[in-house]
Amino acid sequence: MKQKTVITFFLLLIVVFGGISCRVQSDIDQVDLDSTQFRNGRVALYATYDKTSEKMMSWSQHSVLRQEYGKIEYRIELVGLASQEFQQCILQETPPSLLQFFVYRIETDAEEKKENDTSFEKELLYKGEKKGRSFYAHNYTTQSPKVRRVYVGNQCFEKELLPTLLCSFPVDTDNSITLRWVDSRIPRQEETDDTLEGTVSIIVDQVENVQAKGSEHSAYKLLIPSWETVVWIREEEPHIMVKMENNREVTVLSEWNGI
């Protein structure tokens, strides 16, 4: 009896410390981004084009609000050819990290829109939320809402917003950083190979002149090799994304209020 108790005890130790070891291995170094680049009141318009046909696919309005101390709210209103979305991202300022991410479908009444372009109804589709060192993804598009949880450590960023948030990249001190991304849009299927989290490396390539809607910008060229994506951010402060390109689309800055 005593021998079985000792064996059980050592098995428990292996499980506990083995689990802790695996979890620590998944942690990455925290990155101090320049969150001052998220300036209160910023509004910017972007147009996205198909890289092959050069036809416009969507436009989006990006805005930054600082209504609560220590938190940054980044909003995107996305208007595509067949749908409209409203994305709301709440970031923690110190250390910079995702707190919450919401994706809404915008339902706009055609007649009402003619009289008042600001009136719309929102339907919550997805919600991502970081609690402690875990990230929870909620899918409300199914009859029974689904929730998935994954360990992320101290710092993570929403995958689809990450290129836009690179205006806070520490270009003066680093030429390469690794960030952890999370994906709030969990799939409807129970069985899937899609993952909720991962890591991505961003590399500063060079400073070059970039054309965006008839204006020329001196910009840092940031490479995201694993995503086959290139992002350009203004060299002068305030930094802001002026162009993003992957193997399918090109997104360029159309208008900006200068904040």
C-alpha cells in the first residue's frame, strides 16, 4: 500500500511539473511597444484593392479613443462589397496587450441610411477576451455559442489587427521582434486544424518612399515573412500605417486627420 502511494505521488509530481514546464516553454519575451503612437482622436481612412485586378474590395475607417486611463480603444468600421463590420479592440497600455476584441455585423436600413448615415444596429458575432494568462474566444454565430480557451502568457495581440498596430513598433531600438497573436474568430466546426494562437516575427527592412493616394511618405518597411505581408509606417512621428501588402491585397492610406 505504501509503495503504491509513493508511486502515485511521483506520478502527480511528473504531471504537475511537466505541465508547468510545457507552459513556460510557450512563453515569449514581453515587448515594450511605443503606445504613445496611439493618439487620442486619430481617424484614418484606408482603401483595400485586389492585387491582381486592382479593383477596390473594401474601405475602412480606423479611430483611436482614450476614454479610460491605461486603456486604448481601437475601432475599425469595415465596409466591404457584400457586408459591413464594426471591430472594437480594447488594449491595455502597460504592458501593451490585448484585453478584449469584439466583431459586430452592421445592419443598416437602406431608407434610414439616406437620412442619417450614422444610424446602424450591431449584432455581436465574435468576442475575444484575455483573462490573466489565458485567452477566451467566443463564437456567437452558432445556435449554441461556443467558447475556446488557450494559454497565451502576459502579452498577446489580435491577429487581424496586428499589422495596423505596428505603428507602435520600437523602430529606434530594435530591428526584429516576436509577438504572440490570437484569433477571436473561432471556426464553427468542432473538428478543425485552425489554431487560436501563435507567434510571428516582424523585421525592420529599410526606410523607403511609398506612394499612397497621390502622396509620398518616407516610411519604415516592416516584413512579416511567415504571413507574406509587408507593412509600411511613417518614418516621422506620429507613426501611422500608410500601406500594407500581401499576396492577395493592397491596403493604402486614403485620408488622415494628422493626429
